[in-house]
Amino acid sequence: MSDFDPADFVDDDFQAQKTAPSSSTPSSSAAFRAPTREDVDNKVADAQQRLAELKRAQEELERERASLEETRRRQMEFQTGRQEMVHNLTRGLGLLEEAEFTARRDAEQMAKTLADFRERLSKVEAIREETWTKDNFNVELTRALTAIENARMEWNAGLLKFPILSGSAPNSAATSPETKTTAKPGIENFSFGQLCKLGLAFTWPLAVVALGALAILVVVLLRH
């Protein structure tokens, strides 16, 4: 009887592994199988969801861009408006301050002229011819003429300062403070006749006083 036993050379673990079905075969075959309709529908749904999310993100970015553009527009409007108003208000303040100074100066001159007019009027109205006598006639006449000539000089000075006294009121509404200029006539603008009248107006009181003094001297000499 032979000592060789075929069962001694059989590897039971190898035989079991050989006869057992491979576990990796179904999964590897699934990776290469054709997609089913359910798979395609799922992929379409995923793609639509991603497109919807991208669309929402785009709309959000569009709203953010519009908001940023509106903010930039308002900032530019603010900067431009501030520069414009600073320029206009600064210029307006200068013009109004100059106009206010001119108006205040004119008001002060007008108040002084009013006071002078009242004073001259009171002196002219205070002349009472009925109180003159033969002895003081010349003296009172000289005083009266002097008061009248002083009033006339004050009146002529007022005419030069305020054209409204001559009936020609200045059109202040049509003249802006920027283009308004105070026109003061110089002596070169007067004619020869006007210069003669002005010279006579300035020297007339002195001449009257001199004539009055001369008349009083003559009366005194005649009495003696």
C-alpha cells in the first residue's frame, strides 16, 4: 500500500477562495453600466438647482451693483452741491456785505442831510420881516439873506447826493448789487455857467455880509 495520500497536497483555503464568488465583480460592473432614466433625472434636477442658485447669486450681485452705483451718484451729487453752495454763499455774502455797507453809509448820509434840512428850514421859517425896524433893517436883511443862501447851498449839496430830490428816483430794482456803482459827478462834468453859479453860491454870503457891514458903516458915518 502506497504512503501517498492526494488529500495531503490540497490547500483547503485556496480551494475555498477559488470556488467562492468574487465580491468586487458586481460593483466594478456597475461603474460601466448605462445611466438609467432616474440617474438622468437626478442629474438634471441637480443642474437646475445649481442654475437657480447661480441666478439668485447674479441677482444679488446686480442689486449690490445698483446700490453701489446709487451711492456713488449721491456722493458725487453731495460733493458737487457742496462746492457749488460754498462758492455761491461765499460770493453772496461778499456782495450782500458790500451792499449792506453801502446802504448803511447812504442811510447815515441821508439822516445827516435830513437833520441839516430841518435846521435850515427852521432858520428860514424863523425870519420875521414884520419885526424889522428902520434901525435894524440892513442887519436883519443880511442875516436873512445869509440864512437863505446857506439853505440853498445845503439844498444843492443834497441834490448832488440824492437824485430823488430832483424827481428822478434811481431804478434800484433793475440794478443788481454786483453791477451797482455810485455815480458821483465830478467838477469836470459841470459847465462854465454851473461853475459860475457854484462860485457865486459859495461867495455870495461873504459878499452880503461885507455889503451889510459897509451899509452899517455908512449909516453910522451919516449919523455922525
